[in-house]
Amino acid sequence: MINKKTAEKGKKNIAETQENKFGLSGIVKNSKKTASFLFLMEHYIRVLAVIWTIIIASSLVWSIVRLKRETIQHAYVQAHISYVKDIVYRRWNAMHGGVYVPATGYTPPNPLLTALPERDIRTPSGRLLTLINPAYMTRQVYGMMKEEFGVQGHITSLKPIRPENSPDPWEKEALAAFEHGKTEMSSISKIGDKEYFRLMHVFITEKGCLKCHAKQGYREGDIRGGISVSIPIGPLRAIEHRNIFTFAAVHGLLWFAGLVGINLSGRRIRRSEIERMHAEQELRETTNELARSNADLKQFAYAASHDLQEPLRTIAGFVKLLEKRYKGRLDADADDYIGYTVEGVRRMQALIKDLLEYSLIETKNGGMKPADVTKIVEHSVSNLRRLLDESGAVVTHDNLPTVMADETQLVSLFQNLIDNAVKFRSSDTPRIDISAEGKRDGWVFSVKDNGIGIDPRHAERIFVIFQRLHGMQEYHGTGIGLAICKKIVERHGGRLWVNSEPGKGSTFCFTIPSAEAPAQSA
């Protein structure tokens, strides 16, 4: 649990560290949110490192436990194979009623078989042979295995014929368990100062055993004792320890690599977060600067609309008064000069009006709301009624959709596009058709005319402010109308383009997204 004092101290230390690392003291020092995030990041990285350590440690412990179990399993398999081998050759010996081997100092006649008339026989050459029963053979084999391989075996019972076959404490415990129904016992135990895996199976009296053991009261099927096998566990432990070392080394490397990865990832996240916060800070500063610029622009626009228009209106008023009073009383050149002045003032007023509209598109406060484009087009046509009547232009439109838009700006957009179609008409009667097509991500509107068309080489140039393809003598205008259209479409999150060929008319297309209203620019 992290107390409040420790948390605050940690935040402060981490914030100072990040200041030194990334040179962002101006951001980090003044941002409690940043310090809190960096502190939590350090905390989570430590927690993640602890979790990773626990995972690796748990995996290593599980691997070690599994290796130890496998060691026991291998020892059991070896002991069981030895036991099965013992049983097989004992049965083979019993099946033949014992075997005769030369009597030697290592294999003297068995004193426990003196009651058998044929315990010892001589060959025709006079060589003395003695009978080896299964127990005698097993003892000799166990002696050889112990001497050469360290494997110990023992035939024992609670009623042994030979004292040497008496059970040790572990075997006595196993024999007692056999009396209560168990048939097998195994465990790791020490014999002397060495560790062994010990396995003991119950030993059932078979028919061949009665030749020697019937006098003890055993019958076929009785539990006569057990055969124990003891496998040295040392060599298997050595293999186990080597495997444990290998697993520990591999897990150690994984643990180290994981910690390095966690640390590098944490550093990348920290750096990314601080860079993001840095970018946000810069964005806030830029936004504030933009807001100030927009405010200045608005002030300039208001000043321009009053301070620039007022002198022009004064000039226009006096020139018109001059024209009214002195037209025809001066020479023809004077009348022309007065006309040029009036026309120049009119163009200047139109240019100021269009410039103001262009500059204020991004700063207007018109909200995005559902707008019926059919009504917007009809409104635009109504505003241009005089121009359309004078030119004889015909405007048709489909049933147009409702979109999220600034209605005032859409009216201005359609007015500019219709006015442009009328302005650049051919000798035919101007015909303008407005349609819309739904797409996956919005609507595509088309304003098609039968005018003079545009050379495709200039398809992008016409949307740049003040870019004119014709002189003032050919077509009037300020060269700002299509630039205004482009800026309005972009404010709505769409794009504007034209498909045209000289002499074949033009189709101006623009998109309006169908999702929620685009975010307004500041």
C-alpha cells in the first residue's frame, strides 16, 4: 500500500528525473497530471517486473519438481526391470528343478540342501557338480551386481531359512504391508551412507518353490516374502542436477530478457507519453495563438468592412453626383473616365466583400445541424433570380438529401457554383443540373452545366484565390468565388473538384460526410 506522502515524493522524484532525461522541465514541473502519470508508470513497471519474476520463478519451480519426479520415475523403471529380470531367471531355474554347476570355493554345496539325495553328483570324469536352486543363484547374481554396478537385491521374508535373508527395517515394513494386501512398496532410502531407490514386490510361493520350502508350511499361492531391488540414485541425481542447472540458466536468461523488455517498453511508453504531452502543450499554444489570430482577423474584418467600404462609398457617391451633374457637359473622355471610376469602385467593393467572406469562413460561428439541401438549393436559386432571368438560365435539381452542415455556408456554396456556371456560359441557353449520390462514407453532390468548359490542365488552379483563366474584359469577377467554395467544403470535412473539357461543359463535385457533424475549426 502506497501512502500519500510516499506517493507525492515519488511523483516529484520521477518528474525531476524525466525533466533531466527529456529536457521537458517546462511541461513536467507544471503538470501534476504528468507527474502522476509518470509515477503510476514507474509503479506499474515495478509491478509488472514482480509479476514476471513470479511467473519465471513458478515455471522454474514447476520444472524442478517435474525433473525430480522424472528422476524417481526413471529409478522406478530401472528397479522394475531388474525385478522382472530376477523373476524370469528364478522361474527358469525353478522350472528345471535347479541347475548343476561345478562345486568351487565361490560356489560350495548348499548346506540347506543336504536333505536332497542328488544335491551333489559326479560326472563320468569325476568332476563334482552341486545343485544350485533359485535362491542360491539369485544371491550370487545379486552379489555380482552389487560389486560391479552398485545395484543391490535381496530375497527376504518374515520366516527366512537363512539368517542372511532376514529383512532390514525398510524391508520389514514392506513385508508387514504385504500381509495387509499391498503387493508393492517403493521409496528413496539410505543404505549405509548412500541414497538408493528401493522397490520391493510381494513374493508368491509357486509350485517349484515347494521342493525346498514345503517343510516350512508354505503352500502354493502363499505370500512367502518379497524380493527387493535397490538402485543407486546418485547417477540419476547427477543427471537431474545438470538438467536443473540448464533449466535455471534458461529461466534466468528469460527473466533477464523479460526485465530488459519491460524496462525498454516502459521507457518507450514514458517517452511517447511525454512527447504526446509536449505535442499537446504545443497544440494548446498553437490553438491559443490561432484563437488570437482569428480574433485579430475578425477585428480586421470588421474594420475593413467599415473603414475601407466607407471611403469607397464616399468616392462612389461623389463620382455618381459628378456623372449626374456633368455628364454630357464635359468631353467624351471625361464621361468615360467617370464610368471607369464607377466601375472600379464597384469592383473594389465586390473584391473586399469576397475577401471578407473568404477570410471569415473558418471563424464563422454557424453550427453544424441537419440541413435540407433541396431547400438550400431553392434558397440559392431565389437569391440569384434576377441573374437567372436576365441570362435565361434554367436550374434543375433532384430530390436532395439532408446532411449535417452550416446552412448559410451551403447557400453561399451553391450560389457561387450556379453564378459561376451562368458567368461562363456558352452561346446556348445555360442549363444547370444539381444532383447527389450516396456513397459509403457520405454524399457526392454534382453541379453540372453546359458552359464553355475548362482545360483539365487548369482543374486545380481555378480553386486558388485570385487565379483567373480569363481577363476582366471577357468575364467579370474577383477570382475568389471558387476559392470560397473550396474552403467551405473543406470546413465541412469534404473535398471539391471539377470534371471538364473545353466546349463540353463542366461538372463541379463536392463531398459532405454522412456521419455526425465535422468538428468546427476554431
